[in-house]
Amino acid sequence: MNTSPTQGPNQEIFSAHEIEVFRKSGHGGEMGLGSRPALLIVDTNINFVGANPEPILESIEQWPFSCGQAGWDATEAIARVQGAARNAEIPVIYTTGTPRGLLSIGPGRWVHKTSDKISPGDLDKGNEIVATIAPMDGETVIRKEKPSAFFGTPLAAMLVDHKIDTVLVCGGTTSGCVRATVVDAFSYNYRVGIVEEGTFDRSELSHKVSLFDLHQKYADVLSDKAAVAYLAGL
């Protein structure tokens, strides 16, 4: 395992001074991935990508939390990694929202930070995982109400039951639910990989900054090709 600092993805958006700060402080070591991974596909549903591939400003007319085309582009990479995970016969786990009326935790502070513009009729459709990466029979779908896939869910217990040592993360949004999930996985002492092309956000800047920062402190960011090769080599 290489523990020497690496610059990580998207370094070009930072100043030379900032890159030097990370380098000199020793951040960015390579964590490395283990031998018993699970693939976690976070919130790649209609709410967050829209019902059809289209520019974000058009998509959010009906789906206000949509990331538009960026989300659809990411699903192509997710599908490639998903296929490799199925071939490797490792657990593939999905997260999505909880239907209205089945809340166990409640919206909490969401009501203060976001406008509820989704009609009750669209809510269940919005929680549907995109058809091109839809779960197969036997794959687990976790309903969550907060950003992290771990908070208030049985995910940690599932990973323990499968003797998982590595969580490979895709989905959205990079700066929100992906970041929260990655930090929690790291906190549980899992090795964490993030598939760069398989993550998405409504802001390109938030996406790039989050990937850089997560690579520096909590995970290894790798390409979809590297993720596929890793899974193929198990």
C-alpha cells in the first residue's frame, strides 16, 4: 500500500499554493481496496437525474432536485461498474428515498433548507431507480431519509453480515449524499473507493471540489475503468 501523498483528481482547479498545503500536510495517501467489496449505488433515481436525459434547467422544471444530463452521463459509468460487480458476484446495494407516509425519522431540517416542490403523485415515481441500472432480484434497496446511506438504516449490519471490507461508491450527489456516505463508511473503518465518472452533482464545481477533498482525506477516487479492472481481478 502506498501511503505517500497523491494530488488526486481535479487538482487543476486549485492554486499551486493550495496543492502544496495538501502535499506538505501529508494528505492524499493511497488507501487501497480490499478483497471483499460491495458496490453501493447512491440515489441514482428519477428525483436526482430526471425522467429523461435533458439539460438541468429543463429537468428541474418537473424534478427540482435533478442534476440533469450530468446524472444521465454518470449512469453509463455506473452501469459498467454494476455489470462488473454482478460478474464478480459481490453485493450490489442501492439507496433511494422513502415514500411519503412511511417516514420513520421525518423530514427534520430538510423543510428549512429545501422547497417541497414535488407533488405527492410524483413522489413514488421520483424514488424509482433509473431503469438502465435497475436492481435485479436479490439485490438490496435501502430506503433512507438523510444524506448518509448509513444513518438510520441497516446498511452497516448488512456489510458486517457479508464480511465486507471495502465499499465502492457511485451515485449522487457528490457533494451531498455521496460525501456523507463516504465519510460514514470511512468512520466505520471500511476501505472506500469512489468511481469518478459514476458520480454526479448539480454543480460541476461542487462535484470536482468534493472528489478532490474526499480523495485527500477519506477515500481513493478511481476511474470507472480502474473499478471494472479491480472487480474483474477479485
